[in-house]
Amino acid sequence: MNNNLDYTPPEIPEPTPEQEDTRTALITRAQALVAQATAITISTTAQMEDASTFLTDVAAARKAIETRRQEWVKPLNDSVREINARFKHMLDPLDQAVSIVKDKMLAYQREAQRQAQEEQERLQCEADAARTKLLEAMPEGQVLPGPWEVPTVIPIAPRKTRVDQGTVYTVQEWTYEVVNESEVPKEYWMLDRVKLARVVRAGIRNILGIRVFQRESIAVRTIHSTGGA
């Protein structure tokens, strides 16, 4: 892949006189079809056939407009894909580098936290043993004067580091992992509607909790195109 950053994307071209004439003709045709649709009444079989012919005319007009649109946007879309691919090729190693260092920082902090917890538990055990020994040596009925405090151990790993270019800090955020799907409440599930539509079209008719039925709609399939404008 060419990673030259001097890449110049194509400019949006101004329409040629011929393209502008075609666009105007397509707009005029579309507006005329709307007016024609408004005037259509259907109360006989013959009028139903006329309406069907009209819909095929609309489909042909839509196809002509879509063809012109694709002619204009394809070079621009190709350019966007090329630009995104070039920069993704450069950004991916940076994301990988960040991930590597973040993992190492988190590992260091977890180890520091483990050591601090271990030291805290050791101090607590020593304090409990000393308190028990002192209580045993005290005369019956005498109580300790005040609370028995244990020093708090602070992990050596900083949770915020300031450098010249900015600040790196540790944040805590709530997340989740599924440990038993069968126990997840129903309100947290979402139907796969795309899969349902696909299997129903494929012929599956009996699905627990789903009513499969037929619904009428009007479909249009053109046999031939009526041309550009």
C-alpha cells in the first residue's frame, strides 16, 4: 500500500452542461410522476393495470436517477476508502503500542495493589496479636484506652502521572461478563430480527413465541428500462 501523505483527493466536479440538462430533466420527470400519482384513481381492473404500468414507470425513473447518482459519487467514495485505508495502516501500530504499554501499567498496578493488600493483612495480624496479648496481660475489668489503629498501607504505584505532554491516570469503570446465560433476565435479551426474517423467508413457520403470517404489499419489477430522462 502506498502511504504517501501527499495524496490529493479528487475535487467534487462541477456538472457539465449535459449533466445539468439530464439532472433538470430527471427532476421534471419526477415532479410530473408525483402529479400523475395524485390524479390516479383505482376502482376497476383496467385502472389497476394502469396503476401497475405507472409504478413500473416510476421504478424506471428511479433507476435512471440512481444510475446518475452512482456516476457522481463512486469516484468520491473510492477516494474516501483509499484515504481511510492509508491512515488505518498508520494508526494500527500506534493502537497496538498503546495497548501493550497500558497492559504493562495495569499489571504493575495490580501487583502493587496485591503487595499492599498483603502488607495490610500482615500488619492487621500483628496488631490483632499485640492487642490480644495486651488484653491478656491487663487486670480483669480494665479496657483499652481508645481505638486500636492499624497503619494504612498505600500502594506504591501512582494512579495519576503528570508529564510534560499531559496526564495519564487510572480510572475505574463498571463492566460485565456473562457467567451463565440461562440466568440472565429476559429484559436484557434482544431478538435477532434479521435472523428471524431470514428463516421465515426460508420457509420456517413454527417458532415458539413468534406468529408467522403473510402480509400483502405491492412489489414492482421492471422488464426493461425506459431510458435516461
